[in-house]
Amino acid sequence: MQSLPDGSALLYDTDSATAYPITESAAVAWMLSDGEHSIDEITDELEAQFDANRQTIASDLSNLFEDLQIKGLLQSPSAE
């Protein structure tokens, strides 16, 4: 991941040589997606840092993780 000055970031897929832009909140979620933090813990952190309600954050996080899995950038815990 490469952080950008505005807080957003780029994720790189070295297999396809593709860069994916992500928002600041998605970058925080990416950094916390280390296998040590649960979805609830990531949601808690996003709720503390950003002005959004928990339900919206949980839905957006679910969509983000699904998209990253489809792109092959993130493995689901069950795939380990």
C-alpha cells in the first residue's frame, strides 16, 4: 500500500501490475486487516475516526472486503 497526501492510498496487485485507489477509511481498514483484528474491532476503529454511523460503516466494510477478495488482494479467514 502506498499512502497518498490526502489520506487515501493505492493498493498494488503485483501479479497484474494494477494499482487500485482506495479512500482514507478503506486505507485504515486495509492496515487493520492483519488477521489480528476482528471485523467488529475494525468497525470500532473506523467509527472512532470517521463521522459515520456504525451500520453504514459495517455495510461499507463488508463491500470493501468483498471487492478486495474478488480482486485477489485479500483472503477471507476461512481460506487460510
